[in-house]
Amino acid sequence: MLVEFSVQNYRSFADRQTFSMVAGTSASRNEKVSFPSGNAFTASLLRTASLFGPNAAGKTSLVKAFEFYKDFVVSSAKDSQEGEPIDISHFKLDKEWSAQPTEFEAVFIHDGALYQYGFAVDEERVWGEWLFSSPNDPKKNKRTLMQREYDAETEKYEWYINPTHVRGEKELWKKSTRDNALFLSTAVSLKSETFKIPFNWIQKKLAIINSPNRLSGIYTAKKCEKIESKKKIINILTSTDLGIVDIGVDIGEFDPKMLPKDMPTELRDKMMKDARGKKFLNKILSYHEDIDDGLVAFEMSEESGGTQILFNLAGPWLDVLDNGITLIIDELNNSLHPHALRLLVNLFHNPKINRKQAQLIFTSHETSVMAKGFMKPDQIWFIDKNDEGKSTLFSLSDYKVRSDIDFQKAYLGGRYGAVPNLKEFTDG
């Protein structure tokens, strides 16, 4: 479960900005929008949060910050070699920021404990890395599990690894950690049990989708092979009145005719050998009732763009809910009707469906989710960019707003900022 995420000196972010999923007083009393965290240091967490702002304000930069954080943790110890540059993007509109490391930090709860893990990097090295934990016991103090900091004068790292709460080959882990890799990733690759717990949350419980348009329907189609999963997927589709009453998945043997005729013989033979005996998805069918109550099959490619996106999302969406994953998704409103968007968000708001404390964070331009009673002020976030090109994050809860106010109308009216500053177009 995500508590908060901070980023500094990354893309359009210069000064440290923090996105929080901590539920305020009003939200914490509403089980549809929040749930108990299970840790004494954080009472309640939000099920969903939305992020609004004009184009180029920094919404995608925040999603990419989450993505870099996860990818670097998961792969830094195995997907690079000593001396290879780190693919990091600093804030480029100020030379002072360009010369400083970029920082990321997440606070999350996993297996009952609260973890605070972050790191600072530039193109050449990891400058700092830290991991703290707070057990689910208010009588116990926060523990420093590890800290690592590079000293530019001595050109060496200063280390601290908790001698009491960290067991294993600590010296081996330190010696094996490259300058351009994270200690957490390295220690886990060398069988550290202590560091595996927070690592697993980042690897398995944090998911990022850059855009719904990039998803294929293969994952959802495979879930349709199981009756219970198929029923849930059809339920999502029928709830949005798309006219689809059933889904068919045509899975068969690999057909060599699917390969291009001009494919090199060597590559063709290899692909045919690899595909021998395996099952492949040939087509996805959607069934509609005709005027005589019969069923007519359409290929999914014949459906509207919005229907295809909803179908493609359905499988991963159910997976997130079933496994208690924190999902960050960019541009969730793309090609979706406002009712479909609200349906997807409502699945997270339903405690009977969202039983494992899954969380949803999404960027959008569709303001209908601001409608009265649908989301609380601390679930609504804005991002804006100032005259220096720096992105700033802030929540609706930062404003003193009445519970009966129309948030959507107030936002579109410019009351909270983070709306496009449109200029009159002149020809020539």
C-alpha cells in the first residue's frame, strides 16, 4: 500500500514534490474511499486518487517518476555493467539543478511494516540510498536498516547496515554493489531475506501503465479462458451498456501462414520451431444480440476504440483488485466514456470487490469524477507549471472548501489553478 511518493529534480520537477495517499479526517470515515492501513504510524489510506492539470504541466512526468523508481530498483543490479551511464532526466531549465542528483522516495506498507526507501542518482552513480522501517508497534522506534552515501572528496561510499535487524553476508553485498546500481537490488540478488520484503512490494505490488492505448487484449483474452474471470469481464462490459453479451476467444495451433512471406528462411524456421505445440490467440470475438434475440459475432477489432480499451483494461484491472496492487495509470480517460471511467474507479471504491486494499492513482482530463459525492477533496490532486517551467503538486484538500461545493465547476472556472492558460489564436 502506497503512503506517499516524492520526487526532486526529475523532468519537469525541480523542487521536491510529494504525492500522498493518506486519508484526511472526512475520507477516513468513509470505507468507500479509504481503508485502515494496518500500521500504527498511518491510520487510513485512500483507495483512489486523481490528478488533473493542463497539457505539459507534469502529469506524465509524475507517472514516469514512478516508472523509473520501480525499474531502477528491479533491474539496476542485473541489467547494466560497471561504468554504464544511468538513463536519468534532470530538470533542464536551470543549470544548478542539472548538476545535482535526482531523488526519488516512496513510503509504503507491506507485511504490516511501514518502509521509507529512496535513492539519489545522476548519470554516473548512485549518490545516496536509504531504507527505514517502522514495525506495526507504536512502542518501537523507526529503524535505519541501511544507508549509503558517496563522499566526493574521498571518492568512497560511507555505509551503515543495521547489525541487529539485518542478517546475512553484509560485506559481500557491499563489495558487490556497483556505483551505478542500488544496494537494495544487489542484496536481494544475493539472497538477502531482510531486503527482499520491501523489494517485493516495489516489484510485485507497484504497477504502472503509461497509457491504456498501449495495452493489448491478449491478457484479458487469456483470463476469459476461466469461467469466473470471464463472468467478471463480461460484467464490466455489460455495465457500460456496450451491447456486448458474451466474449469468445479463438485459441488454436500456430499457423505458418501468419508469418510474412518475405521473412528470412532462417528466422522463419526458428519461429516455427519455437511455436511448435504451443497455443496462440487467433482472434477475440464479441457477441451482440440481433433483433431476433440471436447472437451475432464481431471481431474485437470491429468494436469502437473505447470498447477495445475497456476490454484491454478489464483483465489487468481485475488482477490489480484481486492482488492488492497499487496501480498508477496515465491518461485513463483516453477514448473512455465518462460513465466507463467512473465504473472503473468505482470498482476500487467497492469494499466488497476491493477486499485486498488495491489502490488506483490516475491522471485525467475528464473532470466528471469531481462530481459531488464521488470523490473527497484529498483524492483530487492538481499539477501546475510556473513561469520557470517547474511543476508543482497540490491537493484540493489544501483549500478550505465546503462539502456541498461543485468541485468540477470550481476547477473548470479556474478557482484552483492547474487549467490551461489559453491565448487567442491569430492568423499571421
